Amino acid sequence: MRIGVISDTHITAKSGGLPLTVLEAFKNVDMIIHAGDMVDLAVLEELKASCAQVKAVWGNMDPYEVRAKFPEKEIIEVQGHRIGIIHGWGHPKGLIEVISEAFKDDNVEIVIFGHSHRPVNQKSGGIIFFNPGSPTDKLFTDYNSYGIIEISDKINATIVKL
């Protein structure tokens, strides 16, 4: 199974849509996960045009209409693997520790998060922490990015630079 992962899109009616490169890449995935800070629900419609199965959580910049539709934290199971999804909060330094605490009793193998706009793909305490970065904003990083996760008997996560 291939999962497209995106976060921190911060799309508004004025800012335009998602990069076409991302939307094209997501036509070749089985599921898309958005780790929050959509800002506008129109982002979901763009994503669903590429792949019908979209999971999401809300982030700190999401308005009420987004928060009313999605949870702050979610755990899904894909081919026997438990995946945690959360946006994150607070200062980017120490973010993995904060997120790790949020999932400490959940027995997840990978945690997908956002918030820092900085791509992360690292293993800590036996858990993969994966932040796809932002496809639309370069705050705290030199490049835009998204992620691809491939799941079979193991989990393989990759950051894709734009």
C-alpha cells in the first residue's frame, strides 16, 4: 500500500491550490493523510480528486469548520501496522518528544505529524517519526516537500523534495 502524506498546506481562497506536482503524485497512492493546518476544507476536495481515501487531523491554524470535521489525534491500522496521526504544537525544538508523549500508550509503529513545516524521517524508541514538511511554505526549511509511505510487511517512509 502507498500512502501520500501532506501537512501544513495553509491554503486559502486567495492563495490558490496545492502544487500540481503533488496532486499528480497522489494519483498513484491508495490513501492520502493530511497532518493538519489545511486552513480551508477546499484542500480536501483537491486531494480527493487525486485519491478518494483521505484521512486528516486538524492543526493549530485550522478554523472551527475543519476542527468540527476531523479529530486532533487519530490512530489507523493499515495492513496490520498501527499509524498515529497528529499535527503537533509548541516550539519545533522538542516537538518529537511532545508527540511521543501523546502516543506513549498507543503501540504505534509510525507517527505522522506536521506543525514545524520541517521534513523529518527518523526513528526514536522503535517508532518512526515522519513529518512530510510543507508543499507550500518554506518556514524553517530550505525546500517544499511531501511524503510517501509504502507499507507491506514493513514500513518505508520517504520525503519527496519539490
